[in-house]
Amino acid sequence: MSLILDNTKMILIAGPCVIEDIGTMKKIADSVKQIEQIYNINVIFKASYKKANRSSINSYTGPGLDEGLRILSDIGKDFELPILTDVHETTDVKVAAEVADILQIPAFLCRQTDLLTACGNSGRYVNIKKGQFVSPQEMDNAVKKVESTGNAKIFLTERGTFFGYNNLVVDFRSFGEMKKFNKPVIYDATHSLQRPAATGTASGGEPDKVRNLARAAMATGWVDGLFIETHPEPLKGRSDALSMVNLEEFKRIVSECLLIKGLVWQ
């Protein structure tokens, strides 16, 4: 794989939270592909083969490494889309990098030096999600850990900061602070409106506000791209059901944000 992103174009990372049945995956990938065909932007399909951070022991975590990567490989080939997936363990990095164009560091692991350097050594792009407990200024440390491997292909993704219990808030100034590190800054529009463990055994969310905050983030002029989790029927999703947006809303959000991008990226 030799993914090369055009830094002059918006980045869109989109897909379901976790890998589900192949029919659902293909339906989502088709919608993501349509966005690529309509708009001249960098489009990346995302899904996790395993979700290690779940509220409950009974929560679905995904098909696992081998089956999950097989499905992601098929999606990438069938739809000709770059692939992004989470990695939680250093032992997963090498095999995940054989399929994924971008390896993602989950927010709760953004300080894990061994994981950051392992992903850096893979040679793939590395998307580091800012931890809910980390200031934007501190993300320079995460950047330098990956860069220590000689890999400068790094994104930084804002997904909110803890605001009391079971709530998150996004300080839009963080986009500008992280832009100082000369890396693309991504706004995670769906996770930033999560309500962590709000139902007791699962996270809640406010998907009705995703469109507004995505447009506002794009209007700052500091955001290089969006991260949006989407699903044909979000409430039937097996992870993050209460924060994903449906496919029609997903397309509407992208369309409107691109109009705003045209005004501020001049």
C-alpha cells in the first residue's frame, strides 16, 4: 500500500463504530464511496475489528483480529477505499498494518509510548485521538513519540474533554492549538457528542447535534477534516448506537461542511 493524501483537500474518515455483518458493512462503504465520487476530497473508510473499551462485559466487541481484518481487506479492495482501524495492542500492529492504510490510536491510549512507536514503525499513517483527559498542548508529546520512528504521517483528532460525569465538551480553541504541530487536525463529530456510560451499561449520545457542531468546527478554519460514524439504522448498531448518524444525515453533513470549507479555506 502506498496511500498518499492530498493535504490541500479535506479529509473525511467515515464508517461504523465496529465491524458488523458484511451486508451492513457494504451498504455503509457504498455510501462512503459515493461521497468520494461526488466530491474531490480524501475519503477513508473506518471500522474497528475489536473495541477494547466498552462499558459492559456483555457489550459486543467485534469479530476479532483475523476475521475483522479479512472483512476490512475485502471492503478496501471491493470499494477501492483506504482503510482505517483502531489498534489497542502492540502485538496487533504488524498484522493490522498489512490491511490498514491508517492505524488509529484510541483516545484512552494516546499516552501509550510503546503503542505509538509501534504504529510509527509500521510506516502507515497514524491517527492519534486526543484523550478526554489530555490538553491539546500535551498532544505534542504524542506526535514526537511517533516522529521518533522517522514517521511524520500523523493526524490529530479531537473528540472532546470530560465535562463532569457522563458528558463531554469540545473547546474549539483546541483545534488551533493542535494546528501548531503542523499536522492535519480532524474533528470527531459523533464521539464528541457521546455521553460515556450514560445508560449504565452503554454510552449515550446526541446525534441530533452532530450536524451543527460539525459545521461550526469547519467554520473555525483550523479543521482539516471530519470523523463521522454512520450506520443505515444507528439504533440497531452493535456499538455506539446512540451516537452514530444515519446515512442520509451523514451525506447532508458532509455536503454542508464542504460548502463552509469553500468559504474558510481561501
